[in-house]
Amino acid sequence: MYGECMRATITLKSKIVSTSNFIKMKRVVIYPKDIMIITGKSERYSRYLIQRIKKHLNKENHQIVSITEFCEYMGLQIDEVESCII
């Protein structure tokens, strides 16, 4: 699926990480399902937590929460979180 000649573009939800023979996409956005995996809590709690983070960061409803923002809010290390969800 990921050929050597394949070109990828940066989207709003992902970063491109280039390795020797292929391109790997890394997400920037965290979703309720990811929070469920990390915390072991319900989907409803995960959506509530995203709303609390948005309120804490003074974001509007249409704005997204990044993995970095989630980690800073929860006091977690980004490497640990990314290894769980990516």
C-alpha cells in the first residue's frame, strides 16, 4: 500500500514521518476512542474530558484537541500515549 514512489500530503489530522523506504502518518488529533484506551473509562467520560480540555484551553466547539494538549492537561508523557494509540 505504501510504495516507494507514493507521495503524501500533510492533512489537518496527521503528520508525515519519513523512514527509509516508506512514509508513515502520525496523527495529531486525539479522539474519544483513544482516551477510552488510555484511561480505561467510558466513551461518555472521554467526550466529557475533551470538553473540559477545550474549556481549559479556551477553545471553541469546532476546534480540535491535539494529543500534545491532552498530554499536557493529563500530565502524561507523549511517547507513552502515542505508543498506546498509534
